[in-house]
Amino acid sequence: MVDQVVVDIDPEETHEWLQALQAVIQVEGEARAQFLVKNLIDQLQLKHRFSNQTPYCNTISVTKEPAFPGDIDKEKRIDALIRWNAAAMVIRAQQVDSTLGGHIGTFASSATLYDVGFNHFWRGASEQQPGDLIYIQGHASPGIYARAYLQGDICDEQLSFFRREVDKRGLSSYPHPWLMPHFWQFPTVSMGLGPMQAVYQARFMRYLVDRNLVPENDRKVWCFCGDGEMDEPESLAGLSLASREKLDNLIFVINCNLQRLDGPVRGNHQVIQELESIFLGAGWNVIKVIWGSEWDPLFAKDKKGALLKRMQTVVDGEYQNYKAKGGAYTRAHFFNNPDLADLVSHLTDEQIGELNRGGHDPKKVFAAYLAAANHQGQPTVILAKTVKGYGLGAAGEALNVAHNTKKMNLTELKAFKDRFQIAIEDKTVENVDFYRPDEKSPEIQYLKARRKALGGNVLVRRQKANHAPYVIPDLSAFSAQLAKTGERKISTTMAFVRILSTLIKDKQLGKYIVPIVPDEARTFGMEGLFRQIGIYAHEGQKYSPVDAEQIMYYRESKEGQILQEGINEAGAFASWLAAATAYSVHNCTLIPFYIYYSMFGFQRIGDFAWAAGDSRAKGFLLGATAGRTTLNGEGLQHQDGHSHLLASTIPNCVSYDPTFAYELAVIIHHGLERMYAKNEDVYFYITLMNENYSHPAMPKDAEQGIIKGLYLLASAKQVQKAHVQLLGCGTILKEVQAALSLLAEFKVSADIWSVTSFNELRKDALSVKRWNQLHPLLPPKQSYLEDCLAKTKGPLIAATDYMKIFADQLSPFLDKRYVCLGTDGYGRSDTRERLRHHFEVDRYYIAYAAIKALVDEGTLPASVAQKALLHFKIDPEKADAAFS
Ligand SMILES: Cc1ncc(C[n+]2csc(CCOP(=O)(O)OP(=O)(O)O)c2C)c(N)n1
């Protein structure tokens, strides 16, 4: 019956139908042919459910299976040893401390899926080609370590320190390049990030080749995910891009063990069929690997098609039962009519229990992988049916608790050993020892020979590109931004676009710059780049753009440099991540600049940004239209008053909120130096604003202060008895400057400080504080913040376009009165002036805050504050913006 559906059992008849169709196309055209086919389908649909799902059986029929090229017995023995060590690693970790965690069940279900890839498909980097990229399902990591252990890349001690990393001897819980920079390439364990990263990586690989940044290659991206993981919206988000771009360098392997953490993924349905529909609908090549070879004789015997009919109707919750409850249960409940019972009458219950699923059969998996690797013009998904906790028996096989199995008792361990005929001694089992056969054993020899034949190790992370570090142009390259703009009023966004243009024109760096925008280039005034460097499109431009006559027309090109990702912040970020890690993944250091609405950054794709830190990404994120009151008209959903706080949660993200073009130039220059000359594994977040004003020339000796986060912008011409220090950043620094003349009316003088980075100041202050704390006998050190402010006169008033806590984060390090103004509360649309009044960060509130601080210090009487309130028209009973 299977063959009747997927294999041509009557080629002559098929030929006649196809010929008839061909004749219709020739004589009457394609439209008529489509009409006829549609009618045929409708006819079929009347009686049968006809969808884009194929029958519940393997896509590759047994007659089309290629010969398995490996030594299947040896591979089974190796598989068994890997299974053993993977389980032992988790069990031993539990013995040390039951809170350490770990997973046995996931890898137990996917071991064969990895084995076949490692033994036959995944190429290590060699002279000939750059090696394949594997996105591992995060909690399958014990199995990956176990293989590395057999290969000799990881030692006994490291295995015993699984999930104990503080002293650096151990192995990470999951794939984390930050923690194992020589090993893991891609952080995947936050479900849904892997699939999107993989899609955009595969597309980025095309970009690299199309732009002649790397030679043509047949490198593939293999992405492993769970069937439960496919419920994360992100997991499906890249599918249409992958098919639209015909990414045949991309293969998804979905481990369909039918279970997630709590229980079945689709107990009432068939997840494999559902996924097939989704992927087919998105234009992917779908290969289902549902049944193992043990079923082949049954299919052959089943002349009535009873088996497939039954398979089609059983739901996943019931399939789970068959594996949890064994052969007798399966006979009674699956083979539940005379035709079906007859099919297995010659089998014992045990044999029925052993009827295997496709994902556990190396031959079936091999056939699928080969077809996927050779498939052209489409990405491929392999839907492999497996059993969660396969082989764990009573310890968790197909049980709802399988995900959390971390312990196995001796009886269960012995059964596990017998089940896979693991070649280890009883003592090894009793002690749950790791086991690696002798170097000269056939298993190790085979394992190593396979890797050698495939170009060496595949799971290796390059820590540094092999090419020479780039020579960063001198800061004077940005001389236009360092000079004053005079009458000309520009925004920092405009200044950024000019800096970017300078970099793109740089003879050495230019081609490595990767500008990325999610459908906002015009918002940021970047449309000039469309014509200049082109928008990347693998297929070039097949149409004449509507604005072809204009200077800045919409130019798509195969060599285009800009990645225009549509309104897909997560997609744009995934592209940025691929570019930002190209130094490692592609041995080609790139300098990506991803510019977006700052509100749709960290809070929208925060988990990706976290993964970027983990990935040791290097590049620039530009949070444009930033500042709660600066992006005034767009209202509540758009106005960002906290992206810097979110940026500060990522340990290796360096963030700045510059006010002036010269500050921006210095910061970008500094970022280039740190990331691309000194090779530091950090990335930069810089906010840009859309408010236009004139920019001064860079003050003498300001550069270091700009980089460290704080410098004196203007000292008071005449210091009064009532004197304050005013601090500000971003556009609100302009309000701070404007407060000066208001204060003068009250005979208060002020020094003005530009704070380019509250976040960087805090990092430095924290580290100094910690050093002082731990060195009681040594003279205390001073943070840069204290260096600048400790000896200044008067209280400190800081104002920003971000929540108060942004500036307030420096409070613990300042021994002075420190008052912070900020934009707590939801944004709303209005003029900038009104908004700044609403959030109490305008010049009047700043001036008033300074006077009130002087009152609180005892420098001025309270009556002055009252007078200032009236003078500045501040209503003390106005609603608090934080809660209105
Ligand atoms: C975004 C996210 N949410 C929750 C988790 C916790 N988690 C880890 S594994 C898992 C279940 C995974 O099920 P599935 O994808 O089917 O994988 P498998 O059954 O193969 O383990 C969950 C919820 C996570 N890692 N990431």
C-alpha cells in the first residue's frame, strides 16, 4: 500500500496521464491544464481528505533507499558507547549535586540522527572546503560531548565536570560559545533561536559568496530542533525566506519524538503531518523518516493497505503509549483488527515492541540525509520520528517524565546496557564510569577514520580570523563630524549616515561593512545608499524600479551590500548576528551596522541580543529614533526610554548615548579599534536621535572622556556661591545646556558634563569598588567617575531621556547629593517641548532640580525653590508621568 502512494506501481498509466496533461498544455495552455487538475483534486476531495500532506510513511520508499555505505555493526557499537557516556555524564552530575540538572531523554531519542551526520555527512573545515555548520538541539549536548570524548577531544575530567564550569574545567550545560569558545559555535538552547539563526546564516552564506567575500563553496547548514520547539513562533519565522531564496544549503532535522517537556506535543493529532503541511506550504522539500526497517516486511506483506490506513488514523498520544507500554499493548491496541493482527501473528510481543521508528534506523536516516544533501533549489526539512528517552525503559522511555530523567538505578542501567549491547564491563555499569575503548580498538579507529575522511573535526569554533587585523583609519577620517556644523542643524542619525558613508568608501574596510535595515532606511535618511552600494538580492533586479529615473533609485543587486530585511527585526538581527560572527564562522571579519527603531531592539529581540553576547558577536547596533521625548509624534509604542537599561544587562555589550556628532565619531572609531584591531569580543550599542540641532567642534582632549563615558563640556565662567554640576546625555544634554541661563537668573552657576555612557561609568565604578572591597590593606583606588566628580563643587543633577534609574545607577558611587531626572512612564504623542515638560526633563525642571538640591544642601533658602517653581511655571500638583 505504501508503494501505491509514493512509488509508481504502474508507470504506463502514469505516463498516459502525464502525456494527456502535456497535450492540454500545448494545445490549450497552462491555465486550462491548471483548471483540469484543480477539478480532479476537487473531485478527490469530495470523497477523501486531500491536503498537502502525504501519507503517514517514509518519503523515500524502501526500493529507492541507497545502500548504507558504513559498517553498520561498528557504528552501532559506537552509538551504544556514546549513549552510555552521555547518560553517565548526567547521572554522575546528579551524584555530585542533584541540583546540577541535565538531560538524558532528548539525546537518547536523537542519537542516531547525530551519528549518521557525524559519520557520513558533516565535513570539517579543510583546505578544500570550509566545513559544515551544525546547530545542535541544546539539551542534546551530553551526546555531543560523549562523541567528542570518544574522539579524544574531551577528557574524562571534563566529562565529570559536566555543568560545573566555575573553575573552568567543566562542560557547559548547553551550547555556549562564551563558555566554551573553542568548541560551540551557536547558542541554541533558548528554543526558537536556532532555527532562525540557521535560516539567516544559510542566506548570509550566499551573500558572502555573491559579494566575493568568500570563495564559492557547497557548505551546508544543518539545524536540529525538537518537535515541541516548532511551537515557538520564531522556529517557523524564517521558513518563507528560506524557500524564496532557494536555500538548498539549508537542512532542518526535526526530532519528532512526539513529546515536549510536559507531555505529548500533539497528543490528539500527528505532529509530523502538521509540520509537513507547514513546510510544504512554505515551499520546502519535506522528507519524512517515520518507520524503521523492521516495518518493511510488514508493509510488503500488507496487500490490503490496512497498515498504512491504521497508521494514518492513530494519534500521537496513542503512538506514545505503544512505546511506553510495550509489545503486548501495541498488539492489542494498534494491530486491532483481524487484518492487522494477521500481519504480526508471526511476531512475539517483544518483537512487536522492537518495531523501530525511522529516526532510530541508520539506514533510513542515511537515505534521508543523502536526499537532503543532494536536493537542489529548495531547503529541506527531515521529519524524523523517534521515541523520547529511547532505550531508557522504566527510567523514562516514552513516559511523560522522560524529559526530566536524570537518574537511573542499577537495574535500569543494566537493562540499558543489554538493550544496546553496550560493550562495557559490569563494574563500569555499577560505578557509572565513563568508558572509552583503547585507541587501537576498531571503534575508535573507525570513528577517527570517518572524521578524517570528512575533513576532520566539525565541532570546532575558530576564535579569531586567520587574516591580519584590519588597520583602523585614524580618527581624522571623520574630520567632518569632529568639526562644528555651524548654522547647519543635523541629527546624530544624519551624522551616523555620513560616518557610515566614510567607512564604506574606505579602501580597506569598505567592502567589509554590512549595513542592515529592517525597512526603515528612508526614516534614517539612508536611501542614498540604495544606489551607491545596492540592496542585496541573490537574483539581482528583474524589474525596472519605479524610481529608476531618480538619483537615489531603489537598486537591488546580486553584489548589493545592504541587507534590507523587511519589517522583521528578529530576521535583521539574525543577519547581523551572522555577519557579527563571520570572523569565526567564515574566517572573514565583517563590520555590521544594524540600524533600527531603538524601541524595537532589545525589548523586542532581547533573547537574540543575549545570544549575540554568548556568540561573541562583534559589530554595531544603532538604536535610532531613540529617547522617550525625542521621537515625539509616534507615541506610546515607539518611544524608547529603556533600551540602555536592557543593553546594560548584556555583559559584553558596550553602550553609549551620544549627543554630538564628534562624540559619535569617537565612539564608532573606538568600537572599530576594540573589536577589529584589538579583537575584543564585545559589541556596541549606540543610540541615535532624529532631533536636529547644530553641533560644536570636539573640545580639546575630550576623546578619552567620551570613551570612558564622561567629560567636562563647559565649566562655569564665574563660579557663584550657589554652584551645581549638571550632567546629561543624548538630546536632553541640550536641555541641560539651556538650563544654564535659567539658573543664572537665580545667581546659580554650573559646570556641564556630557555623559556619553552611564552604563560604562557604572561598570568601571563597580569593578573599582570590588577591588577596594577585597584589598583592605591597600590604599583604595578611585573610579573614573570619582576622578571626575569627587572634587567638584555643589550637588549633581543628571537628566536623560531614559528612565530615572538609568542615571540613578551611579548613586552608590557618588558621595554627593545626586538628583536624577528621567522619563519614567508610558510615552505619548505631542511636541518635544510638551513631552519634556510632561516627563519633567525639560530645562525648567532641570533648573528647578538644581535649585531644590541647593536648598536641600542648605546653600539656598526654601523660598528660592518656591520662587523658582512659580517663575518656571511648574505645577507642583501636576500628575506624575510615571503613573499617568
Ligand atoms: C524559549 C524556551 N522556553 C523553554 C525552554 C525550556 N525547555 C527546554 S527543553 C523543552 C522541551 C523541548 O521539547 P522538544 O522541542 O520537543 O525537544 P525534545 O522533546 O527533543 O527534548 C523546554 C520547554 C527553553 N529551553 N527555551
